Amino acid sequence: MDNWRDQALALAGIFQSATLVERLAKTGTAPQAQLETGVHSLFQLNPDRTEDVFDGAKNLLPGLQVSKQLLQSRQHPEYTDCLRYALSVLYLQRQLSKKSDLLSIIGSRLEKAKVQAEHFAPTHENVFSNLAGIYSDTLGTFRFRIQVLGDFNFLQQQRVANQIRSMLFAGVRAATLWRQLGGRRLHLLFQRKKLLHATNEWIAHIESKNS
């Protein structure tokens, strides 16, 4: 059961990142705390627990709630873009897992970015610029590109573009975790009840602590 709980948390991480990408592309802004969770996850290369990747399960409550909606029913027009980004991130992560050279580059560059984030702040524009650069130089070189849809006025702003790439990067990080925990795309079809049950348990656990 613990494995389904861990998988549910990683899946929530993917959906939370995808939601942030959509929100940034359409409104130009996103909740600072959620952006910080995404950045934090990129620097957790050897975590002891799944929760540690996100600095605690409580930080994934928005993602868990989206995950719950999508696992309950496939008919959610409001999550069309979010779901597309999530599935694209899963595909991109699979491609990346075959490229040991790029994984090595990402690892070493994230170590340096972590030092920068500690010096400035996790959501400082310099950190987003650095993370976006790592994403572009590695994942951005693949033939498969994630098409981000939104308001052109926001998409052409460098700040927004950097944050979007950083959150796509965080989505790939969560997808890597999901695969390491045994997550498979088929689980979204055939193990939805188990994932939904685990997701509901996390939500209840977090809300009981908040009350």
C-alpha cells in the first residue's frame, strides 16, 4: 500500500507542475509557494523519502486535488491542457532516461544551480533563468517538444518563459520519481482505484493536520 501512496504523491507532483505551466501561460502568474516546491524538487537528487522531494506532502495538496479530479472521471474539459502537459512530461522523461550523457549534464548543472538558489532564493529570477537554461540545453534538444498554449503577451515575457520551462523541468523530475516508484502510464487506466484511494488518503491526512 505504501508504494501506491508514494506513486500517488509523485503523480500529484506531475499534475501540480502541469497546472502551474498552464496557469503561467494563461495568466502570467502562479502561486509562489507552489513554484518554490517545484524548484525544491529539482535539487533533491538522493531523497530518503518521497515526501522529501517536495519538502513535505502538504506542499502537494493542489496537485493531489487535481489528481483526484482526473482519477475520478476522464471528463474534465477544464483540465485538458493540464493533462496534455502531464502526459507530455511523462513521454519526455522516458526519452531522457535513455540518455545517460544528458542525465549526467543535468545532475552536475543542478548541483551548481542549487548553490545559486541557496545564495539568492529558490524563486529568484536568476534561479529560474538558470533552470530554464538547463532545460533548454538538454530536454529542449529532443525532437519532441511540448507545445505550451496560452496568452502570447505572457508567453513572450522572458520571466514567464523561464518559469514555464522550470516547471516543465519539475514535472520531468516528478515523472522520474513516479517511474522509480514503479509508476506506469497503464496505471492511469487500470490502477486508477488504487491511486485514487491513496490520493484521498493523502488529502485527508493533510487536511486533518491543517484543521
